[in-house]
Amino acid sequence: MSALSALARLEAVRAGRAQPVATVRHVHIADAPLVLVPLKLAGEAAAPLAVMAGAAPDAPSLLIVPQPRNRDQRFAFAASLARLVLNHVETHRGEVEELPGKDGEVRLRYGDAPQLLVPNRGGVRFLRLLGRSTRFRSTEGAYAVDAAVPVLGRWLTWFADRHDHPGSSLLGAATELLRLHWATGQSSLEDGNLAALMGWIDPPDGLDGPSAAALAEDPVRWPPAGPATDPTFDNEVLAPAIAAYDRSGGDARARERLRAAIETQVTPTWELMWRAVGLLRALPEAAGVARRWERDRDAFTHYHQTFGEAYPQARRDPPVRAARRLHDLERAQEAYEAQRAFDDPLVMAEQRLTGAAFGGVVTECHPERLDETGKRPKLRPLLRVATGDPVRLEPGTPVCSAARPALKGRIVEIGGGGVLVELTGGLGRRLVPEAGVVPVEGDRVCFTSRTEGSFGIARFPDREDTPWTHGGPPEDYVPTADDAREDWS
Amino acid sequence: MTETAPDLDRLRGGAAPRNHDARTIAALTANPGCARRGVMDAAGVDKDAVARALGFPAPFGQSQFAITRGNVFEQQVKADGCAELLTLLREGLGLDVPEVAYDDLETVAGNEGRELRHIRTRRLLARALETGEGTLFDHPLLRLDIGGRPAYLEPDVIAFQFAGRFHVIEIKSFAVVDGQAEPEQVAAAARQSAVYVLALRDLVAELGHDPERVSHEVFLVCPENFSNRPAATPVDVRPQLAVLRRQLARLTRIDDILAELPADLTFAPGERLAEAVRTVEARYAPECMAGCEMAFFCRDEARACGATGALGRSVRDDLGGLDTIGTALALADGDLDPAADLAETAAQLRLASLLRAEALENAEARRAAEAPPAPAAAPAAAIPESRAS
Ligand code: SF4
């Protein structure tokens, strides 16, 4: 948070409507994302009650567990969900691209990747736990489950893992994605309610943000977006319907009544999800999105191609893997934030506010200036930028252009409402700059001291070389009979 | 303390006082600056009823599935004289627990009076401290000083005596999966346990013993992974204890607040209830939603007067502590000359406002330039094309 995003909230209060905090879309939105609206049984960690799922607004499938405490029914549900999710994964790989890899080998990258969208962070957590509770299951022996169940578990675990990766678009929570682009006039706690958040961003005709959000807080009108259900619905509708189903001995009509009751709880959220997708899709895509999606496709290709040889993800990461992962996440976070700022002047404004960047109009320009103090002359154009920003940078600080990060320079002096910048890179190879690369008088420019990927390269031992202080080389996690037998009650 | 006691009865409008539990106390410390809550809690006012009467019922309904699950798990752990619990302590944590006695302090010969129950708790714990007699004390009734007044606590916990020390055991039905649980739930449980540790320590000290005989290590008993099998996790609540102590000390002195209030103030139901509630100053923050029954009422009030706090504490901090949205916006717009102590905040807001406007205008201009011509403009755009062909 910063004064900038706080101000956006105040403006939202004043306008009675959400205000943008981004001018471009910073997330990839697939042509046909798989939208999942999961519900779980209250009081349980990951006892599924239902999932509404589908890759098009008009074609949802509703899977339910009529008696959520029944183990067989849970696994039957997991098997149906598995078929649905795995089918989506297999049909969203796109064309295979061949890229030059290391040592002249060919590296493959799928042209597309599956994208999963859930309503909120609770939905992500639920998928993670569902993945954990299914990935170690055995398809043989006394506790055999459908072959698709452990496969689903591994994929869900993988998706949840990618969600932790800053800038990844493989598994998204609608509330998070929306909040990345809009600020509302309510607190972030209330923003966690998808219906209220959408009420501020896109209020129905005749309503403003606050009144739409107020309606959205009524669980009768807008059932919670899951995975937790409305307690009143549980007590007054769901519990009697489950009891009736139990009494009927699994009668089809009782099941249908139960299904219809659950449907009333997920359908509003389902519609909200697709409206949210539409709103996000309508924003112009940021330049960095395609690049980050490429990383996502790389990760997907790798996981998909090695799926057959690998074991299910361990219960806990061994130390070196955990350290490497943390490092990777930090690096990704930094790169992601930097990219967003380069892509979006409204995000860059944060840096200008803190004085790490500055923007203004070029008032003086010497595009062909040479630095002749060394043995050979070097091209070092000078720019003076008039700015009202509170620049907090020392002379000598390296900076780069926000519009074209390859254009590099360093600060020579600051003062008198302006900054003098010496350009040092991204000018071409000759002693005259390439046409159009040096800004001219009257141009609006923005320079920042933050560069992408300032983090060093990870240096961690290979897994075989894990030091004994960290337990020595980890064994592969091989699921045991106990894993397969684990209760899921 | 006795001086204001009648006032407190009047505040409740004659209704019986409600007991505190650790949740309410932990929540109290989450918002120590709130006089409204302090007064209502000190008087044992039924805030839930007040909120309902005001038309802002608290959304704290619980699903029967969750209640059943919690009860079943607790009963299971406590069945047969806490057989499962003891196995856990002995085998799971490797404690060498000898002979076991289990005392349930919930009822005293059919009479559940708080004083009687508290006396019984004191007596049994005193004996335990002297002689080491007794192992598991279920449902002790404790007392804690809140804002200068004693509050009774009815914890649903077990005080476990082992090797001369007491440990708090709390049974919770949220799952611990691969050694991890939902952080908010663990944090809430740790905060509550800290309240019990503090209350137990007070009692032990009152009985003339070293308060450190109550351990800062509590045991959380939760279902493991996706099963009903309990697992015990030791949790060090020293950080929570430190926060709690600090907050309780800071808690606005209730008696001082009461002295400022009109003598005939009462929270009894009636036409003037809302007015009465408003008389006592609140300090709403979104965190109230998780812990205070008055939250919807206070939020409405905070929003109506344009309080920045309703948007979240961090927003208020980012605005340099400005309390009202109107002032912050006026400073951002440059429509208000800031007082000297606000100059820095005002400059930040003004700049933020200009930067936002600049970025949004440029984006708008870019979008207009890139957008396909709108239908009305289409004929104009078509002319040069037709000429070219
Ligand atoms: S909800 Fe109201 S009474 Fe309760 S703590 Fe918050 S401000 Fe105080």
C-alpha cells in the first residue's frame, strides 16, 4: 500500500465506484479459462461439497457430493472432477513450438497452457488441500481409487504451487486479479467478497458501488463465493436436504433436490466469475504479460512432459529445494514488480512518489555529445528533464527509461526543478545515436533507478550435494501404503 | 471499583451480565482504543442483542456442520477420562504422565454460579499446587482483570498439571495438514490460549505461588491431516502474552470513561438505544468484523462520517493518519491549505493526485488513439481509403 493506492480508495468513495489502479491488464486471460467454483462442508479441512466447473459461461457442470462425509462418494466426486480438469489440461496445450535448447538440443514449449480461475484465495487453498488429499492415493490394493484421482491431486498441487509464483497466470483468484486493477471504496477485508467487489467495479444499472456492495453482503441474495457456505443455508436448507437424501437411501429425486439447493448457492458466483473475466479481458494487455505467460507455458510443458517419470510432490520440500524455491519466488516477485512498473505508468507512479523514479519534459538535449576523456571517444548524450517529482537519487545513480528499459543512463546533477541525465547505453553501436532513440526537447520521459532482475543468480547445491547440515541428499518422496490409506473423513 | 458497579448494572438495563470468553478478550486487545467496546464488555452488555435491536445483527452464525464436527472431535478426545488425550501426551509428545485424575469444573452440584465455580477452581488448583494432586482440570472458571474490573472467563480448555507446572490444552477442530494449519486459525487459537495462560498465572500468583508455574507452552490438539485422529502441537505463546499484557495495560480505564458519560446512560432496548451507543466513542477498523458483535453498526457509523479508518488501518496510515476522507481528498485536490503538521502528508497526497491524473489521462489518450474508429467516425475514416483505391 501507498499514498497512491490509498488515494485511489478515497476517489472511489467520492465517485461511488471503483477507480483504476492500473492502466493495462497485468495478467493473462485465456480464451477459455477453466472456471471452478468449489464449495466445502463447513468445519472440515477439505471435504468437498460441490464444484461448478466449465470453460464457457453457458456450459457449467455441477458436481456434488450428496453425503460429504461418505468416503466413497468423495472419491467418486474426485474422479469426476479429475476427468473434467485433466480433459481441460490435455486440450489446452496448443501447437508445440521447437526452440533451440542447451548444447544444440531442441527444447519444446507448448503453444498454450491451461488456466484455472477460482473466486478467491479460499478457492486456491481448497484446491491445494484437495490436491494434497488425493495425490498420494493408490490405484491398487484395498484402498484403490480411480486412476484419475492421484493424477488430479498432482495437477492441483502443481497449479496451487504456481499460484505462489508472482506473475504466474496459471491459477488465478478472481478477487486478487480484480484488486490488481481496481481500488474500491471499502476495505480489503470487504474486497474479499467477490460480489461486493464486483458491485463496486461494475454496479448493476440503477445502483452505485456502495449500494451494490451492501446488497452483495446479504447472503440470501448473494450466497458466499465459497468455499465456505452460508451458515444459515447450511442449517436451514443443506442439512435437511442431506438428511432427506440419507433417509431415502440415495434416492435419485432426493439427490436432485439436494443438487438444486446447492445450485442456488453456486450459480450467482458462477455468473460473477464470467463477468469478472469479461472486465479483465476488456483491458488492454500489458507488454510483459505475453513474456510471463511464456514462462508459465515453459513450466507447464516441463511438468506435463516429465509427469510420467516423477513422483507426487513431497509432503514437505527438502531443505535445498525449499531454499531454492524461496529464492526463485523472491526473484520472480522483484522481476514482476519491475515489469509491471515498466508496462504501466500508473504503477510507475508509485516509484515516482517515493522518489525512486522521476518523470517530466525534456527541456534540453545534446544527442551527439561525446565523452572524450578516455582513450577512445564514447557517445554520451545529455538530457535535462524538468520535473516536479521529489527525486531522491544521488548523482551517479544508474537509471533507465521507463518506456524503453534498454535506454540506460546515469544521473549527473539534480536541482532547480530538473535532473541532468547522461545516457550510457541502448544508443546503438556508432558514435551517433540511432534514429529516434534519444528523446528530443518537449518529449515526456520517465526514468527509474529500479531495474528488472537486480537479484543475483541462485547458487544452491544440486540435490546430490545437499550438505549434511541440511540432512544430506533427500530421498525421493515415494508414497507409502499409509499415504494411500490415509483417512479422508 | 464498587463505586461504579451500580452504573454497570444500569448500563445493562437490568439484564444479567454476559460472561467473557477468551475470544472476546483477545478481540478486546485487538482494538484497545475502543471505549464503546470497553464499556459494553466491562458491563457485560449483550452486544449481540444490542446490535440486533439496532438493526445491525452480527454475522456470527455458525453452521451446524461445524458445530457438530467440533463437538464430536472434542468428545472423542475427552472420551473415557481423556484416554486419547493422554495417549497423545504420552506417546505423541513423549511426556511421562503418571497416574491420572480428571476433574471437570463445569458444574458444582447442579449450581453453575460463577462465583461458586471460580471458588472450586481456586480450591482444586491450590491443592494441586501444594500437593501435586490432580492432572487434568477441565473447564476451569478463571478471572482476569479487564480495564480495572474483573471479568470471568469460561474457557473450554483443560489445565494440565505435569511435573509441577500447568499447561493449557486447547482442543480445536481445524485440521493440521503436514504440520501446517491455516495461519489465521492458529493465530486466533494462540491468542486465546495466551488469555488463559495469563488468567491462570494471575490465579496462581493470588494463591501465593510463582506464576511461572503456568507454562508459556500450550498444547493445541487438532485433527491430523484429513482424519479425526488428534495430534498435539506445542505452541509457545510468549509473543502473544507480551502483546496481551501490553494491550491490557493500555486498555482505557473503564472507570475514567464511565465518569465522563451521562449518569442516566443505558443500553436497554428502546428508542434511545442508538443514541446511547453513539454517546460512547468507538474506533472502528475492519478487524472489528472478525471479533465484535457491534461491527456492522460501527462500520455504518464510520462510513457515514467519512472515517478513513473504515477503509482499513493501513489506508489510514498511508494517509499520514488523517481521520476523514473529506480532508484527505481536499488536500489531494489542493483545495485546502494544510496546517503545518500536515504539510508533508498534504504534499504527498497532492503529488499522488497529480501522478494518478497524469497516468490516467495519458492512458485515456492512448486508448482513444488506438481504439478502432467509433461507428459515428467511420465514414470520415473511410474517405482517404476510398481515394487511395
Ligand atoms: S465494532 Fe465498534 S464497538 Fe466493537 S470494537 Fe469495533 S469500534 Fe468498538
